[in-house]
Amino acid sequence: MKSLFDKTKLLNVNMKNRFIRGALWEALADEKGHMTPELSNIYEELAKGGVGTIITGYAFITKDEQPNPGMMGIYDDSFIPEYKEFTDKIHKLGSNIIMQIVYGGFMTDFNVGERTIWGPSTIKNEITNTWANEISKDEIKYLVNSYKNAARRVKEAGFDGVEIHAGHGYLVSQFLSPYYNKREDEYGGSIENRGRIIFEIYQAMRAEVGTEFPILIKLNSADYIQEGGLTQEDSLYVAKKLAHLGIDAIEVTGGNESIKEVVNNNLGPARTKVVISKERESYFKDYASKLADIVNIPIILIGGNRHFEVMEDILNNTNIEYFSLARPLTAEPDLINKWDNGEIKNPKCVSCNKCYTTPGKRCILNIRGI
């Protein structure tokens, strides 16, 4: 029987357990994206709490494209020394640390009048009302190069891997979605073409960092709309192609948060009312299980993972290997230690999502002393 506390390896990285802290934007970096003591403290707290691997909140890869305030940056080499000091701290506390990188696109209402925002086509975000301009082929080359250089900086800064954010409505997931991608060139139309930018980004990153540095992707399983969005069938094609190209792990997510239908029907990546019943937990598990059966790389499940016994059952009855938790570890950074010590308790997190509106994305129950 497999255990959530098995020691495994992701490529050449030792994983002390199967728990991963999923990426969460804390809004605590400085205005240029540099580390602050408050931001570092959150990650140190998580490492002390027993989670085997931490994925950072998303970091922006070009200086003029910061989707949200307080995001971490990785757009030039000035970040390398401070991140090296940061990763050394996390390693000494016993956790791995992976950086997630992103080009946000129209998933923003921050400084929208001061910068150019790219999309696969000229499109409007239904939630933020932010417009994106169709990215040109020359600009795509610049973007691919920006991802490549960001990956090099991540490696040089001592991180244990890099993750491409290709979910939730951010730019590369927009390319996957026919709801937004109306291009008629080699980056639009068929799923082979819509996925092309992701394949090019991955291959450029791999050529830059080599075969021994883990590259992961957070990939939408579907947009979860009735018509016109990314389907599970098309997502599986992209996932299989990435596995064939040599990506090291896929973190399965879902839901396009730029589409009103998704938000109004609670079908995004951070769903509420998860704890009403255990059947509502781990809501991307069916797709993740299907994917895990057809690729030979680790699949990481995120989205509503809550109870120890539910994850243990999934581990032993599917080929899913790792489990990401974000909101539960916001509420209880030491939850993994509690479980490891035999305190198999229900999580404190009730999926109210109030943490998204607090300073530092802190659990409102902790702020109120509950």
C-alpha cells in the first residue's frame, strides 16, 4: 500500500512526502517584484510545517507585464542573488521549492492603461473588462525567449524546478481555448496549433536548463463551459504531447476564471463549499486519473484536496502520485506535520475564499482567532 509519506523522486529531486503546497499569490513582494521579509516568512512557515515541496506564487517574466501588485518577479538577473538566499533558507528547513512563472495577459485590472497586454486574439476579459491585443509572431518569439531566460534564472537561483502556469485564463491557457483563440495562423485552429506556443515555450526552456532540471506545467483540464472552451479531449492531447517532449510532471487544474459562466457556476480552480461532503473534494481527480493512466510522468492533483483519507484512497486506487494543497495550508501551515504525527484531523479550511481578500492572503479564521 502506498503512503502519502512515501519518499520518492521527481526527476533527480528527493521528495520527502507526496504533499505539495500549490501556488498562491500572496501580494507581499515589493512594487518591482523583489522579496520582502513578510513574503519569505510565509514560505519559511510552510517549510517548518512539513510540506515536502512548495510551489511559489506566480512570478512575472517581463518587466512591463505585472498582472497583479505584490507578485514575485523573475524578469532580470538582479533577482538571482536574493532568491538564492531565499532557496537556501527553505532547503535548510527541509522543503523543496519550485518557482511558478507566468505571463498574465488580461487576467488583471492592474495598471491596464499603462502597458500593452497580449492575447491570442483581440479579446476582452468578461470579469475584469480588460482588453488584450492580438500578439504578433515576433512578439511570440520575444515571449518564448522571456520564458527561457526566466527558467535559467530560476535554476541559477537554486530552485528545485520551474512550473509554467498554463491554467485559469492566463495567456498560454487562452491560446488553448477556442473561446478566445480566433487566430487563423499556425497558432490557431486545431489543438495542435493552439498548443504550439506551449510546446515552443517548453522546448526553449528545456534547451536552456538542460535535462536534469525539473520543468513542470500547471495545465487546465478544461475551461468548464458549455460551448466553445477547452475540452478535456484537447487538454489530454496537449498533456500527452508535453509528456512525449519530456516535461517532468503535470499539475492538473481547471476552470477559466475569465469567463462569467465558470465563475457564476463555481467551476473555477478554487471552488467553494468543498467541505460540504467528501464527494465534492479533489474535483479534478477524474481527469487527472485518466491522464495518469496514459502518460509515464508524475501527475499532481490540485483542487479541493482536503481530507487525508480521501487523498490516500486516490493514491492507492489511481496512478496519481502527488497532491497539491493551497488553501488548507494557508489556514494551517503545519497541517502536514500534524498528519505525520498521527493527528489525522479534519482540515481547518472551509473553502470560504476569504483568504483572497486579506493582507498576505491569510486565513480569516486565524485573523479572528478562531
